[in-house]
Amino acid sequence: MSTLSQAINFNQIGNAIPSLKPPFKPGPSSNVGQIISLILPYLFVIAGLLLLFFLIYGGFHMMIAANDEKGLAEAKKKITYALVGFLLLFVSYWLVQILEYILGISIF
């Protein structure tokens, strides 16, 4: 292991890729905005996966409902709510992007 650590200078690995950011290190200078900015990109991925799950879930219930009008209406509601939630997320993301551009600040 010592020969491997001598061959690889771990301190310079981060300098090889300039666009690579070090992980966020919470400390006394961290604030709520920094923490939210760190978590937000992952929340969009989770929201997209939840959208996919609820669309499949609603479609599965739609297939199971077959000719049952009440079950079919419930399945349609699930799909509609999933799409409305995605639309709200999409609009809010682009609204924040527009505000960043207009105000000249960086949120993400």
C-alpha cells in the first residue's frame, strides 16, 4: 500500500479536473442557503424518479381497474396529480432560473 500511495499523489487528483468541485464541508461558515444549494440538484432527480414511479403506479391501477369506473377514475387522478406535480416543479425551476438571470445572483 505504501508503494501505491507513493506512486499516486492524492493531493493533486483534484487539480487534474478543474471543474470537479470538492464536497461541501459544513462548518461555522455554512448557512441554510449553502445547504439547500447542495441538496437541490438531488431533489430534482428524486422528483423525476417519483414522477416515473407514480405514472407507472397509476397506469398499473388503470389496467387493474379494467371496467370499474370508480377504480378507473382513481387511477386517472393519480396520473393527473403526478403530472401536475411535475409541471409545478418544472415551472418553479425555470422561474428560479429566470430570477437568477434578472437579479444576477447564483442560487444553484
